Amino acid sequence: MWRRVASLSSSISSYSTSFVAQTASRLNTWESLTTAMAQQAKGFIAPKEKTPFITFVLGGPGSGKGTQCVKIVETFGFTHLSAGDLLRREIASDSADGAMILNTIREGKIVPSQVTVRLIQKEMESSDNDKFIIDGFPRTEENRVSFEQFIGVEPKVVLFFDCPEEEMVKRLLNRNQGRVDDNLETIKTRLKVFEALSLPVINYYSQRGNLYTIRAKGTEDEIFEQVLPIFTTFDVCQRAVE
Ligand SMILES: Nc1ncnc2c1ncn2[C@@H]1O[C@H](COP(=O)(O)OP(=O)(O)O)[C@@H](O)[C@H]1O
Ligand SMILES: O=c1ccn([C@@H]2O[C@H](COP(=O)(O)OP(=O)(O)O)[C@@H](O)[C@H]2O)c(=O)[nH]1
Ligand SMILES: [Mg+2]
């Protein structure tokens, strides 16, 4: 099970197997090493079991993120965390943030990072899995930085489903899931928000070298053919089902 110590400063990695080594190498003194070990012994730092393998799935509204996530989960055994679904669950559960989240989604805008990150963190902490596919997040640079601060793990893979706008609009208008944001007016805002706020996140990962761009027009199977080889190169992503 993945756990993090909420009281730790954001500048300290939440993964304590590397905490001692990182602290020692950063400060490079024997004293700092023994202090870190003493803190760990006193229980200030939870033992890190394994750094989770995180995949972010990005792309415009209707680009097919959720559809492909289902296939990735079936094939590689990830736990699927859809940020949009977690937010919709908050609305349905009548939580204190529910009304604010509903209004934000209805307008096609972005829910404050601390709300979304808290929901993702809760799911990760209560899971026994160490492979997570986080769908539709981070949608802004602020989301990205907030995840880094609170979760403290870099994604190994960032998928970008690159889909022409007219195709995305057509799919959303045919989605028929009764969503408050699948109407032409909100879709226009979502597309603008994607371009203004989400593309910078995609550019960031492109520069870091862990972005994989998928041509997201075609049949679901054709698209998954592009996704498959990305994961098979990682040892931890051996196929769950052959
Ligand atoms: N390759 C595809 N071709 C046509 N329609 C698709 C394809 N992939 C998904 N869809 C449909 O498009 C809609 C949006 O897909 P979804 O996976 O929900 O996208 P996103 O999560 O990016 O908004 C859904 O109704 C889905 O069934
Ligand atoms: O990290 C997130 C994910 C989603 N949303 C909100 O939830 C809506 C629906 O997101 P979802 O990922 O379900 O939409 P999709 O892109 O899959 O159509 C978005 O337009 C945003 O208003 C958000 O604010 N932050
Ligand atoms: Mg989706």
C-alpha cells in the first residue's frame, strides 16, 4: 500500500527509502544522515514501500482518454483514477465542495487544485496497487505543481491524445451520458481552457522527455495499437492478460 506522511514538508520526498539517501547526498554530511535515520527510527517518516508508477492521460475533451484508459487497465493492471469521475462523485455525495465543483464543471472551468489533488491522494493511499493511471489530470500548470508538492512523485509516462477539434466536438455531442458539460456552449469553453491551460502542461512534459503523443482519430483499436508499445517497454507493465 502506498502511504505518505501529510505533515512532511513539501520539499521532502514522500518516499522514505530514498529519503535518507537523498538527504545525505543533498547535504553530504554524516551528521545529516544520522539525523535522517534517527527521525525515521522515531517514526516521523513512514517507511516507503515502493515508488508508484504513475501515468498521466491528457488530451482535449472527447479525445478518448477514458475509453483508452479502460483498455490500458485491462491490459496492464493499472488502477484508473479519473479526476473528472472523482469530482462528479464528490458532487453526488453532497460534500461541502459539491456545489462549487458542480458550478465549475458546468462552466467548463477548472476546480481548485487542492480539491482535486486531495481526492487523488485519498484514492492512492487507500489502494494496494502501485500502478496508477490518472485520467484528465493535471489540466493546468498549477495542478501539476500541486501534485508534485503533495504527492511527490513524477509520472513515468504522460500520454497525450491528440485529436482534431471537430472530431472531439462530434464525440462529445454524441456521448449521451447526461453530463452537464456536454453541451455546445460549455464545450466551447472547455476547448479554450484546454488550449490556454492544458497545452502548457503537455509542452512541459514534452520538454522533460516523458510525453507520448497518440494520433487520437481512428477506431478505438487503431488508437490502442499506438498505446500498447509504450507500456510494454516498462518491466512493471507486463501484460496482466495475454
Ligand atoms: N476512437 C473513437 N472513435 C469514435 N468515438 C470514440 C472513440 N473513442 C471514444 N469515443 C467516444 O467518444 C466519446 C468521448 O470519449 P471519452 O473516452 O469519454 O473521451 P474523454 O475522456 O477524452 O472525454 C465517448 O462517447 C466514446 O464512446
Ligand atoms: O483535474 C481536473 C479534472 C476535471 N475537472 C473538471 O471536470 C470536467 C470534466 O472532466 P473530465 O476529465 O471528466 O472530462 P473529459 O475531458 O473526460 O470529457 C472538466 O471540464 C473540469 O471542469 C477539473 O476541474 N480538474
Ligand atoms: Mg473522460
